[in-house]
Amino acid sequence: MVRITSSWLVLAASVLATVTPNNAGAKNVGAGNGAQFITGGCVNDADCSSACCANNGQGAGVCSAEAAALQNGKEGCGFADPNAAATIAAAKAQVAKQGF
């Protein structure tokens, strides 16, 4: 019988946590003007006010503070979305849905 302690469960949960881009900032995705807030979506560093677009580990960009760019599955600053056109189109559709 294997006994799992609560500290192992917390570690496992934190390893599995994935940061997803906040849809509230959809209008800033792909703008390249540094207006996107931390946790907002991005296609490259130029979108983010922090100048740090990190791959969330699942191929989506999320603006991050440089100090947190390797946390919760993120893969560091410098992400360049290979599917930028599709990501920007999805963000524009989100803006239309939100109305802002």
C-alpha cells in the first residue's frame, strides 16, 4: 500500500495547474502595443505591458511578470505564437461576444 501525504497532493496539484489567458483582455491580443495586462492573452512579448509573453505549456500565450514566467507550467518569456492569426481571430470573436 502506498501512502500519499498531503504535501505530495499539493505538489501534484500545482504541477498540473495551467494558467489560461484571461478573456477580459481579448481586445489587446495581437495589438503589439504593450497594453495587455498580466494574465491576459498574447501572441508575443510586444502585446504585454510586462514585455513577457509566456507559453502556458499548452501552446497559448499569457502575459506574465518575468519573475513568474516559469511558474504553474509556463515556459518563460519570449513566446511567439505559431498560430497567431487564428489566436487573433479568436480574440476578435471574443471581443464581439463581450461587446467591449
